[in-house]
Amino acid sequence: MEAFSKVHYTVPLYIFIPVIGYCIYRSVHTDLLLWQYPLVALAGIFIWTLVEYVMHRYVFHFELPGKWGARLHFVIHGVHHDYPSDRMRLVMPPSLSIPLALLFFFLFKWLIPDVYLWMFFATFLVGYLFYDIGHYAMHHFNFKSGFFKRIKQHHMLHHYQDPDKGFGVSSPLWDVIIGSVFNKKDSAPKL
């Protein structure tokens, strides 16, 4: 199972950009009005941030009891905390992201009218790619200033100071809303 967690960081782009393109193509062939596109797109991104937070906090950090539970947690997410700079290990490799994407697509298909589904899912996947590639960049690139430096600092606090806080990777939005954000006095490790 561990072998499927190792993949080059660009692989999700090759898999999901064509899917996003297809979803956008399908959305153009619906009755979605021009003014609705930005609203549906924002909804897709917004829901992605919530899913990212919930998955990271309640799934990736959940440990089942016993030896099997500890091993499963290690393979799913614990290995990332033990080896955060492993260049070949994505936080959500295709062996996990493809089944999850299918699960979410069918959940959204059940919940959302078809007229909104395709644009919503396209931007939901854009949120996932921003998360996955952005997460890789946080661990392997040096940001000197601005938005990405602040996001990286937030994530590094999660890794190196308190793994029970800072579950938002691409945005601290839900950490602030739910109360799992770091205190202002907390300082990030040197980047």
C-alpha cells in the first residue's frame, strides 16, 4: 500500500486538469446563466476548503485503535508527519485522490442539480489541485513574502509546533471559524 503513496508532484495535474476541462466543457452545455458561473465557481472553491479541513482534521488525523489502526494512520498521513520533506510522497496521491474524487462527484451529483454540477465540480477540483500542489510547494519551495509565505508559516506550525491545530492547508479559514488556529504569540519555525 505504501508504494502507491509515492508519485511525482506533477502527476495530479496530468490526471485532473483534463477532468476539469471536461467539466467546464459540460458546464457550457447546460442552462447555467453567465452571471451564475462566478457564484457556482466560488461555491466549489468554498466547499473544497471545508472538505480539506474536515478531511485533514477528522480523517487524516484519526487513529483507529490497535496495531492495524496505527499502521493505517501511518500509511495514510502519519508518514507525512514523520517525513514531511519526502519529495516523492504527496499528501493525497492518485491512489487516494481518484477514489475520493469519484466519491465526491457522485455525492454532488446526488445533491446538486445538473445545471450547477459541472462548474461546481470543476472548481472543487481546482481547489484540490491548489491544495495538493500548494502543499508540496510549502514543503519544498522557499517563499520570501506575501500570501504563500503566510500560508506556509501556518502549515509549518501544524507540522513542527502543534499537529492538533492548523488543519487548513490552502487556507486557515476553517481554523479561524472552528477555533483550531494558532495563537498570535505562536511563531513559525525559521523558513
